[in-house]
Amino acid sequence: MKGFIVKSILLVLVVIIGVLIGAQVALVRGVPNIEEIKGFVPASSTRIYADDDTLIGEFKVEKGVYVSIDKIPEHMIKALVAVEDSRFWQHKGVDYLAILRAVFKDILAGRIKEGASTITQQLAKVVFLSPEKTVIRKLKEATLAYRLEKNLTKEEILELYLNKIYFGHGAYGVEMAARSYFGKSISEIDLAEAALLCGLIKAPSRYTPYNNLDKAKQRQMVVLNRMKEEGYITQEQADEAYQQPLYLTSARQEQYTNNYFIEYIRKHLEDTYGVEMTYKGGLKVYTTLNRKMQLAAVNSLKDGLLALDKRHGFRGPVGHKEINLQEELEKLAPFEKVVMREGDIMTATVLTVSPYEATVKTMGIVGQLLLSDAQWADRLVDPKGRLIRKLRYNLTSFLKPGDIIKVRLKDRKGGRPVFSLEQDPLVQGAVVAIETSTGYIRAIAGGYDFNESEFNRAMSARRQAGSAFKPIIYAAAMDSGFTPASVIIDEPLVYESAKYGDWRPGNYDNKFHGATRLREALAYSRNIVTIKLLEEIGVDKVVKFARTLGIEGPFPRNLTLGLGSLSVSPLELTSAFGVFARGGTRMPHIAVKYVVDSGGKVLENNIPGGQSVISPQTAFLATSMLEDVVKYGTGKRARALNRPAAGKTGTTNEYKDAWFIGYTPELVAGVWVGYDDARTLGHGETGSRAASPIWVSFMTEALSEISSYDGGAAEKRAFPVPDGIVTAVIDPVTGLLATNATEKMVEFFKEGTVPAIHATDVYRNLILKQKEALLKTSKGQDVEDDSID
């Protein structure tokens, strides 16, 4: 009997040992080879540079920006060790004391309250293992952690960990985290910033200062207290770091400024060199982007879309939460938690509301929102812009305590911040700018926010051009024997069609103006004159002319082309206007100057060059007429530049698209505004009102940048007059040569096209009477100057 028991015990022991050995073999087989991580070298990334050789982006397989341990400040390492693994320098991969402590706390709490993974275990999980919470995964994690400790030094483990761990908002590794949150390299961060970054590791989405500054500061204090307990800093240093304001907002904004341009470059590289070379080839790509112009494009577009969106009503708070006013006020610190800059837009909670003032809290700071800074919210609308109800001149009519709203910091000079009411726009837009002399694309803004929508409307959106296409028709006319002084009668038109019904085109103001010179017709964007002009030239001839400028189509083969019924991208239309700007020469637009491989070999070198596609005289006459669009026509907002400029507004049916394409001798830029689903922008949102203010804002900054490096010459530069252009004094009513008895104006002509006869009083009076009669019979409407298109 005793022998049987002994044999049974031995058998059980053998089975247990077999199971343990089998489990160990299974674990060992399931754990990756340590050689995969030892001697880790990140794959060579493709680096993207702006025109001043500043690094603006990278394409790579490995996430983040790898930095060596000697570039990471000591206080960052101490903060990490203090809060994540205080016995890091003593244990061999697994901290058994930490496990016992965690188990004890979990038992007392009745739930899993505290983890015990070491930095080495976290590295093992991040690099090799899945995030699933199973016993097998934890055993593999411990096994791999032991191997890591055996094969790597503590410093190598820290270096790998700090380059692999996730910090939120797309930031992998400490270098990207420092850039994302503070706009600086990891080597430049101070103690307060290091504590905040290390506090993110536990739960980035919960502790990010962009989502909840109070929680971020609480977590920062936890890190600082742990550093003090470990003897790394004093209480005085901890208090000073905690009370130090954080510089956050603009750093994050600037990070995304170049994204639409960079995405355009990525697609070009993938199409040209393939995905493998783009992400692993170690290419250096030198682009045409001007950083100041790019920032101006992004900011001008944002401001313009915000203004347009607010003109059409308030969609209400973005959310609501129940609040206890006393608790909210008690949470306030006696110091500034974050540095806010005038113009910053942020999310705020309404604490109190009266008819004329609301108290709001954002970023841990309490300020006031005055009724005068929310006047635009005069009606409540749904997401489609449809009226729900009109709002009284009273903040309590649309705000209540606990509402979550968007605000902009307006002023804080008096101590307490003053905010204005904002809302994120649903409308979209695009800006693209091309240097006239080179074809270099200097800026691309493809939408309001790249993080919300990566679709690049500047390059890929195809929208109806509306009146922005008219200059191409008028330029084609100059190529067909017409002059700016040629006269066409603006009168009622009917095109009969039994199949589709009669077409009765009209002008924007529903008036008819009689005999109209082409210069005047383009300046005021007269539809009737343009359609009759297109009919005389011929649709096919205009299509051919447009293609010479770089517009590929497809084109409608009918007279609706006169109203811009074709679809184009902002880049395509802006490039076409560039032909006028450079005197008839078409140049390919260039975003990449040259590409160099990892060995220094030049793979691509795009040298500016072009060919003459229309005569300099035709280009000049088009430019001259477009200058008058700016001087007194639909584009007169652009006069704010106070320098020679030419351009054209564009508006499509039902205000679905708004355009302004314009240029100076140095730069051509295009702006488009519209909804992605092609719904109306709202009554009166023409190119003049919705798009041209964005263009003016951008060009003001862009031309200032140009003037800074050309000594201010751009401010005085006029469009050059080519050989073959002459002037003559004409009668503005008839377009014929003036006499002493008539009004006079100077007009440009190609040589040989000056009118041969003089205006007579009889003919002039006849024209004036006809104009008066047509205006009287018009069922017109008076429109504001900034609504005409």
C-alpha cells in the first residue's frame, strides 16, 4: 500500500513537472527573440523640408521621432521612474515587492486598483505583445522582461521605452510628445513639463490637458509628489513646478499648419517612388512651401469660415453637464494653470448667466462673456442652417449654467479674461498660392481642420466655377478680335427649347443695362453680356482656349459655360489665372524642388520653366480688365491691399460656391468656399462677401513676407505693359474714339484694333436713351456692393 502511494505521488510530480516544462516551452516559443530589439535601429525616414530648409515633416514606418538617452533631460527620467517604476534600478525585470503591494491594495479595495508592471514589462508589452489582459500574456510579459534585463542595460531599456510609449494626440515617444504639447524638443523641456508628460503615460486620453486641464494638473501633482518622495526634488521645487503656467495652445496648432501640404507631397512621393521608398528610403525632399505664407493661408481660411458660419446663426451649445457652482469655484487654483493667448479658441463651461453677462470657466480660469461679444447669435438654427427660432437680445435666451460652448480669448489686460462666443464652422474652404515667376506652390490650405477632414479641397475638390470662369471667356474674346472697348447690348434674352423649356438668363441684380463695354461687363460680372459674347466667339473656341491655360474639363458644350457651369479644382483655376499674371506663359505648378536619396544622389530636380500659350498682349488686356474688377467692380474689397492687383469673384446658383481668384505681379492665389454636400452657403454669400475677405487677409500677410526679402519693391510693382499695346482716348458710353464734346477715358488696345471712328452726339444720345429704357423696364433689385457678383 505504501509503495502504491509513493508511486502515485511520484506520478503526480512527474505530471506537474511535465506540465510546467510544457508551459515553459510554450511560453518560450511564444516570446519573440530578444535579438529583434537588441541593437534596434529605426528605419530611415523620409524628411520633408520647407523652402528655407526647415524640417516640416517625416514619413516613416516607426512612429515618433527617435532620440538617444543622452538627449533626454535627467528630470524627465527621474519623473518617469518615480511615477511608473520606483525600483527600476534595483529589480531584474519584474518587481515582486510591487506585485505584493498591488495585491494587498487590490484586496483592501475589493477591486483591481493598482498595477505592478515595471517599465521593462511595459516595454515588452508595447514592442512585442498584444494589449489583451490574460494570464498567458502576463507570463510572456514577465519572461520577456527578464530577457530584456539580461541582454540590455537599464539605460538602453529607458531609451527604447521613452521612444515607444504613447502620450496621446498621435504622439509616440518623448520627442514627438514634447513637440505636440509644448512645441519644443525633449531636450528643452523643464521640470513642470516633464511631470505633465510622464503623467500622461497611465491614461493619455484621460489626462491630456487639451481635454481636461484640471485632471492633467492633478496627475502632474502626483508625479511631482512621487519625485519628492523619492528624493529627486524638494517640496519647494515641486510647488514651483506645479504653479508654473503651461504653454500649450499655439504649439499644438502650429504642428498641424502644414498637414495639407505635407499630405500632397506624400501622395506625390508614393506615386513616383512607391510606398516602400517613401517610408523606408531615407529620402530628403526639399519643397516650395513658405512657412509664413502657409500659416497665413491656414489662419485666413479659419477666420473667414468662422465669420461666415456665424452670420447664419447659432447652433446652440456643443454639450451640457450638471454642475455645482461652489465646487467649480473651489477647484480654481490661486495661480494661472496655462498660458492663454488672445485669439485662442477653447471649450468653456458656463457657470452663471444673466441677461447681459455670463461667467465661464476654461483651462482652469474663470472669465466673462458679455452680451456684446455674442451679438451674432441672434437666431437658433439646426445643422442645415434652417431657422428654429429667433433669439432675444439676452444671453439667458440661449445659455444656461452647465452649457459647454466654444469661446475665444478676446482680452485679459484688465486681469479677468474677457471671452467672445464662437462655434466650429460646418462650412469648408480652400486656399492655394502660387509664385508667379516660378510656379512654386507656396501655400495650401485644404479645409478648416485637417484633424477633422484630411480631404484636400484645394487640390481635389471639383466645384462649379461660376463667374470666376468669365475672365477666360473675355481673354478668349481678346484673342478673337474684340477689345475692352467693344460694346454688347445687355438686354433680355430667351433661348427657346421644346425639350428642356425656355432659358431666360439674367443678371445678378435682375436689371438690364443696355450697351455695355466688355471692360465694364467683366468688372460688374454681367451675365447677359458674357453669354452673348460666348455665343459670338463660339463655345468650342473658348474650350480650346481654356485648355491652353491648363483647365482640362470636362466642359459643358453649351452657353451655360458663360455662367461657369464647368467644375474645376481651386488649384486648376488658380494656375490658369497664373498665365495672365505672367504675361501669357504657362508654367507647371511645382511643390517639390528636388529629392535626394540616402546616398546623396539627386532623384528629382524640378526647375521652373514654361511656354508661351497666349500672346503677351492678350494676357495684359485680361489683367487690365481684372484690375478694374478690383478697382470698382465686384472685387473691390481687394483694394485694401493698396497695391496693383487683379482678380475675379465667382458665385454659383443658390450660393453653393463662392470664389475669389486674384493676383499681383508676384503671387497668384485662389480661395474657394462651400459645403462638401453642395448646399447653399446662405442668401447673399457671394464670392465678394464669402471668399474675397479670406483672399485679402492671406495676401496682406503673404505680400508682407515677399516685401521683407525684396526690400519693399513688391509694394510699388505694377503689371508690365508689353510691346504691341497702345492707348487711345475713348468715349465710355459708345466705346468709340472720344471727341471734345464727350466724356473721355483712356483704354488699352492691341496695335491695329483701335476704333477708327469717333463717337457722335446723335449715336451717344441714342445709346443713353436705350440704356434708360432698359433699366426702366427691368424688374431689378438694388443690391449692396459687397453682394454683387
